[in-house]
Amino acid sequence: MEPVHPPIGLLLARSAKAVSRAFDDALAAEGGSVSVWLILLALMRGGHRMQSELADEVGIQGPTLTHHLNGMEDAGLLLRNREPDNRRIHRIELTDGGRAMFHRLRRVAMAYDARLRSGFTEAELDMVRDLLERLAGNANPAPG
């Protein structure tokens, strides 16, 4: 028997993809991307960071993170310095250009968030938050 409505997981995946793609497009218009935004955000929150800590926080691992960091370093957004005691460890810090890019992308992120919220009441947004948290909980049930 065919369901009357599309499965919730399918609707959620399609919505997440559309929202993510539109956000990435908005950031790209300012020379950024979601990955660059996440890295800048983490560095602004945490100051000087080790690459391994940054990878854990932003959820970008190994060669992919290295690729992004190389591009950001080439663009003058950050500096990577090796630890003198352990040359395998890189400390990462933002440059003035990186901080300026953060502020540009922050404006984009805030405008995009306002765009997503438009047409919703605060009560509806609270309900969306609650429903999304419950869906995530259902997707990853507690062991028991």
C-alpha cells in the first residue's frame, strides 16, 4: 500500500539539501562557502587552535580540511605555524583578512537566517526547533 504522504525522512533530506545549497550560494556570492564559514566561526570562537581540534569542531577531517586550510592560507585568511616541540602539530590563527572575511560571511549568515525565518511566528519557529530535535532523537535512539 502506497503512503498518502512522502516519508518524513525524504522530505527532511530534500529540505536540508535545498537549504544547504541556498546557504552555500549566498556565502559564495561573498567569496566563501559553508566549509570556510564553519572554519572561520570556530577560529573566532576559540582563538588560536590546533588543526586536530579544529577538525573535531567543524566535522571536516583529514585531506578535506587540509585542502580548505591551504586555500584559506593562500587567500591570506589564516596562518598555520608548526609547534616547536612537535612539528606534526599546526597551530592556526586568523589574519586580519580572515577576521574581515568572518564579518562579511557573518552578515550573509544572519541575512540568510532572517530569510529562512520570514513568514513564521516565534511560536512556529519554536515548534520547528522542537520537531527537528525530536526527529534527530528518533534517528539516533538512546541505547537501551
